[in-house]
Amino acid sequence: MNGNFNSPVKRYRRFIDAREAPVFLRVKSFIIDVIIIFFAMTIISGILWKPVQSFIWGRQYLTREEYAEAGAKNGMEAQNLSRYDRITFAYGEPRHYRRSGFVESFISFNINYPLLPVILYFCLMWRIFGASAGQLLSKTTVVMLDDDPPDLLTALKRSVIFVFSVSFFGLGALTLFGEDNLTLYDRLCDTKVIEK
């Protein structure tokens, strides 16, 4: 001990690998992933889900005329009317909505608020390919600090932290502009993004 208590504490900077992806490539891959996820969820929710939902569980609602017509018939249609017990007014007309079961509600929720599908997308892409689709197109990959590919638990942890930290105004990615070129999710998971 030299007795000088006013000397600043030395902070050692992490060694930055020359292969680490620059900020530009990381932002580029993120934008590509956002576009891919947006179009995939738009196609799934707007084009595929409603016909599949109607085919498996029946129509979401009946108009007043359809409800009255089905009630006048005998047989299967009249028995199914008990499911349409919620009345809501839309465009000035009453609609008879049916109850949704757990599986249908769970799927609908994940299509309307796709947190779980996005987390699974990044987790599986990082585990299987070492990169998301945007990172593959940007020629970057996610590796552990010792250059091993991420295992399933690390990929899941990184994707959960990534989705939630970026969802809140990109706060998790803002640390990318720090001196050691790591984001919040990189720091917490001991990962880095390198160029291929």
C-alpha cells in the first residue's frame, strides 16, 4: 500500500475481439429481424388464423339473422347455439359471440401479443444456427465469450432478456454504445456477436 488514497481505481477494459460485429451490423440485423417478424405475424394473424380458427372451433360470432335462422332449425346447429351466449353491438347491430376455450384463447393471445413466439424464434435460431435470420443475412453470429456456440439455456435466457429489454424503448440495446461494445443481454449471458 502506498498510502495515497486519492489515486483513481484502475478499471480494466474487456479485451475486444477484432471479429466482434460493429454497431452498424447489429442494428442492421435487428431491423431485418423486426421486418421478418412483422410480416410473419401479419400473415399468421390476418390471413391464416381466422380461417383455421373458424374451421376448428366454429365462427367467432353470428349476426342476429344467422342466430335466428339457426334457432329455427332442428339438429346440430340449434344445439350449438348455446355457445353463442355473449351479445355485443357492432356497427349498430347485435352480434352473438361464442365462448372461447383455453387452447383457442392461448393461441389468440400469442398471435395478438407475440412475446412468446418471438422469444421462441430467437431462442431456437440462436441455438440451432447461432444467429437469427437478420444476423444470418448480416453475416454475424452469437457466441459465448469463449467462442463456443450458446447452449439452449443460454439462448433462452438471452432471448428473454433481449425481447423484454428491447421492448422497453430499446433500453437493453443502448448499452451497445458503451466502451466494451456489449449490450445488456450480452453482459448477463456472457455472449458476444461476431462477424463470420
